[in-house]
Amino acid sequence: MKYSGIGGQAVIEGIMMQNGNDYAIAVRKPDGDIEVKKDTYVSITKKHKFLGLPFIRGIFSFIDSMVVGMRALTWSCSFFEDDEEAEPGRFEAWLDKVFGEKLESILMSVVMVFSFVMAIGIFMVLPLFIARICKSFIASETVMAILEGVIRILIFILYIKLVSRMEDIKRTFMYHGSEHKCINCIEHGLELTVDNVRASSKEHKRCGTSFIMIVMIISILFFMVIRVDTIWLRIVSRIVLIPVIAGVSYEFLRFAGRHDSKLVNVLSRPGMWMQGLTTTEPDDTMIEVAIAAVETVFDWRQYLDETFPGWRENSSREDCKGAAGHDHTAVAMAGCADTE
């Protein structure tokens, strides 16, 4: 595996792919056509160099991903609104009058803040209170910290299981799989075709799901060491340490995404396993959307020329094998096997 620098996320019936400051959103519209939008976003860590330092950049990179992700999600949703020609209600009209062109940005900020607060409450504070139920018969603070962490992971798994029952989320997880498959295909030196992408792994070490899993595991280690007496101080410590834990987790994920040693692969296993809940095998139409997003922001041919110099010759050779009746897909499968 060779690091390419591209990343992305699934949106409603589509994919967002980002490469540096450029990002592209590709959406399969209701009429079956693929609509692609390209835009730019300069990271907070690039605007302010201090915020780009190791262990500091993690939380701000997470904020960046939320901003770009919300933009992409909002744009993708616009193709599937129930009644676009309907007159806005009084409240909507009032908001539009008061905030004008800033309305979308304000609403996006409100949603992000609300989501962040809810995430802290559900995944950081709630496990603490549930674990305290067992405090009367568990004397060890270390065991309590481990129990809290296990409860946190179980709540996350339950949450994913519940939302995955929704049809839209099921399809979003399929698009998530196509995003990973495209990146794995390229980073294993394969031509970006539907056949090669289909045969590639749907798990990837740089995935946001892995980041969340790493955060939950590292939080166990932190809270085993950092101990406070009162419940309120414990709540404060969970909230205050979020940027620190996120910073450490980000550095590990960043390192893992650039290295392919056995140790790194073993340490990445929990996150890769969790991706089994958030990625599903996509169909070919979804793969086509992901390829469209990649090709808008990333010159994969130039990347393969520089990183895998013999890829064109190998591709031509496999085409000849395919014409002779050999299974080209199996070749692609072998090329991506060590990512899993």
C-alpha cells in the first residue's frame, strides 16, 4: 500500500472526495445521471501554522472534516427534497429575511454544535453514569475505567446497528464502501476501473470509523491514569480531555495510514473491524459515482506513474489475459488482500 493523500466520505446517494484544498462531490441524481461539483476548502491548520503542529492538529482536522462533510451532505440532499417548488413557511421566510445569504452557514453551524454536544453526552458522559451503577461492588478504579470504555464502545455499536436499519443509511454505508474501495484500488497500484474497484477491500486504515474507535480505546488508557474524586469533576475531565485524546488518536491514524508494518496492521485491527458495521459492498453504479469523484480532484494516472512505474504494462498484460479467458478480477483481489 502506498499513501495517496486522498480521502473522503459518503453523502446522500454519492461520494465526497478530497485532495489537498480541493474536494469534489459526485451524486447519482433521481434521473440516473451523475452530477459532480468541485470546490475548495483551506484547512484551519493551513491558515494558522500553530494549529498544524502534531497532537494539536487532530481536533482541528476533525473540525475541518465536519465542515466539508456538512457542505457535501447539504448539497447532496438538495437533489432529493420532496417539494422544491413549495412555498416556504412563515418561520423559514423569517429566517431567510433576517439572515439572508448567511442562513445556510448559520444553520450548518447550529447543526454541527448540536451534533457535537449530543455526541459528548451520549458517548462520553452517559457511559460514565452507567458505569457508576457498578461502583458499589467494583473497588478498582482501573476496572471502572475499563468498564466505562467497554460501555462506550457498546453504545457506539448499538447506535450504528440502529441507524443502519434505515434504508438511506444502508445505501450510505454502501457508498462508504465504494469510497474505500477506490482509494485501496489506487494505493495498491491498480488502474481505477469498476472491475478493479469492485475487487478491492472495503476497509481502509484512514477511515473516520477507525478514528472514532481509536479515540474510544485511547480514552480508556487516559481515564485509567487520570482520576478525580467527584462525579462532576469526572464529567469535566471527560470533556476537557477530548482535544487531547483526539490529538493522540489522529497522530496514530495518520501514522498508520502511511505505514504498512505488521505491528501497525495489528494495532489497526479494532478500527478495521468496526468498519464492518459502517461499510457495505456497493453495486457498480455506486462505484461509478466514487470514480467520478476521485477523477475530479485526483490525477490517479500520474500517481500510478510516479508510485507504481510498471502499472501500465501490467494493466495491458492483464487485459490480454482477460481476453484469453483469465479472471482479471482475481488479480485485482490479490493486489488488495493485504489491506484487510
